[in-house]
Amino acid sequence: MSPLRAWTTLLLVSALYFIITAATFSSLGVALPAMMAELHWNYADAGFGFSLLAVVCGISATIPATLIRRFGVRANFLAGAAVMALAFTMLAHANGLALYYAGAALAGLGFTLLDTVPGTHLLTRLFPRPGFAFGLYFTLGGLGAVAGPLLYHLIAGEAQDWRAFWMVCGVLIIAVAVTAALFCDTGSDVARQGEADPAIAAEGWTAKAAVRTWPFVFLAAAFAAFLICDITVNAASVLHLTQRGVDAKLAAWLISLWALLNAGSRLAGGLFAAFIGARTLLIAALALLAAGMAALALGQGTVWLAVYAICIGVGSGLCFFSSTILLLDYFGRGPNLELFALVNLISTIGSAAPWAAGITRDHVGSYAPFFLGVAALMAVMTLLAVLLKRPVPR
């Protein structure tokens, strides 16, 4: 196996992760006001499309694993490119809710086909010690969340031409996906030469056996935990902080700050995991999420705001990285494709967090009790992570 081909593959899947993140989750909310103004939608109509994007992305998580096992990674990438072509054509030509909803749902499916499930599968097969490669991949992809709003303003311009934006994004995604399908190294597999990383289980696990263990259940819960925090903060933090007297621009800027910290901490996890262990990183990540959600609930004063942004940003990025790495370490390379897809499916539960936060706000007049409840959940998970042990195959 050529190291050049491995690093070329890493760059291609990272570019794909970056552009689909920028063109979907991080830019749809920016484009919606212009779409609403032109097509006369209300907030509920517009918001339902965003929910469709998230839910379809979650419930379709096992589809790429099935496609890859049956037809290979190249076919999966080409299928994702075709789905995204249809999705962004619908979004660009939307003249009512039907095309908007269909485009958003297909974009969720296309996102799943092109993002971390095939990406982590390839990196697992190409890098004998994949920790740093995972960290770099997650970081570059995470930066797409920062670039999305900038990309929208660059393409749509002052005229807010959202139709041109969706068309350009569709072309970019298709170009990168097809390039990845053509030039990624999909044939090499380092596991054929024996396990080189002592942290990764060498053999003995099947996906069916792994899902019956407590460590798998906990890692799936940890993966869902950071998504619960991320989605809740994105959906409710600005409303909560402005209610407590924080300037709206500052509240929005804090989201950008923690998004940057989130991306950077994934790379830091890749650098430090070999020295202090992924389990230690997971313990620290969950503790940081607990502190960050508690600080957000209190939400006044420079110190609390700084603690919230730093702890949520670093904690979320480390939790994403460490739970993914531990899944590979504990159960090995063989069943990782199916296990990671299943973890992504289970984490769809995080999509309900903004709804639950909204119910709390409606009934008690504040988001704070919900944030404190999430903080308590993260604290309990921190204690459970301390007790987490490597499973032994039967």
C-alpha cells in the first residue's frame, strides 16, 4: 500500500466532508430567511425542512454500510453524488414546500452516503495507526460548519440569490464526490498484514456480538450525548442568552467560537490519544460538556459565557473523536463499518433535544432547567466513563 494513496484518500474524504457540511447543516439556516421572504413561508414550515434534513440523515445511517459491503465504496460515493444532484436541483427550483421538503430529505440521505461512515471506513483500512488521521479528518470536516455561512454570503451576494447558491453547492458536492470515487484507495486493507496498533482489538468480534455488550451501549450513548449538546446549543442558546440580557450578536458569535473549538479539539484528540488514551479523553470530554451546559444555564457574565463556549466546543469535539476511536479500539477494524453506522443511527435521538428544550421553555418560562438536566446527564455519564473497561470477546 502506498502512503501517498492513503494521504490522498484522507484529503479527498476530508474535502467531501467539508463541502457537504458547509452546504447543508451550516448554510440551510442562513439561506432560509431569503427563501421564506420570497416564497411566503412561516417559521414552522421552514423549520420542518431543517428537521427533515436532520432526521433523514440519522435514520439512513446504515444505508452506506449496506451499499459498501455489497457494491463497494466507489459505488456508494457515486450514489451519494446522484442523490445530492437531485436534492440540490430541487432546492434550487423550489417554488413551494413540496420541493423544499423533498430536497431537504434527499440532502439528508446524500449527507449520510458521503460523510463519516464511508470516510472512517476508508481511513480504518488505510492507516495502521488511524488516530491522527481520524482527528485531521474530523477537524477538516468540522470546519465546514464555520465556512457554510461565509460560503452562502459569497455566492448569494447582496441579492440573496439562494437559488444560485444551491446550484453552485450541488455542483461542488458532485465534483468532489465523483473525484473521491475515482481516486480514493478503496482496495488496500492494513488488517490483512496483522494489527499494527496495540490499542485496536486484533480479532474476535462480530458486529452482532459487539452490540450486545455494555461498552457498545455506552459508546453509542456518548456519541448521542455530544449531538444532544450540539443541537440544543445551536437551536436554543441564542434565545436563552438574549432572554437573560446577553447581546444577540455576542450570543451568535459564541456559537462560532465553540464551533471553531469543536473542530480544533478533534485534531488535538488525534494528537494526544496515543499518549493519554482515548478513554481518558472521553472522560474529560463528558465532564467538559457537563460544565458547559451548566454554565449556559446560568448564562450571565463574562466568566460563565467563556466557560460555556470553551467547554461545549472542546468537550463536543473530544467526545466525537474519542467515542469513535474507542469503538474501533474495543471491537477492531472488521465490524467497524456496521458498528459506526449503527451508532450514527442511534444518535438520531439527539434530534429530539430542541423539541424537549422548547417544551421546557413553554412550561416554565426558561431553557435553564433543560440545560441543567442535560448537564446532570453528562455528569452521570462522566462517572460511568470512569468505570468503562475494554470488553473481552466470548
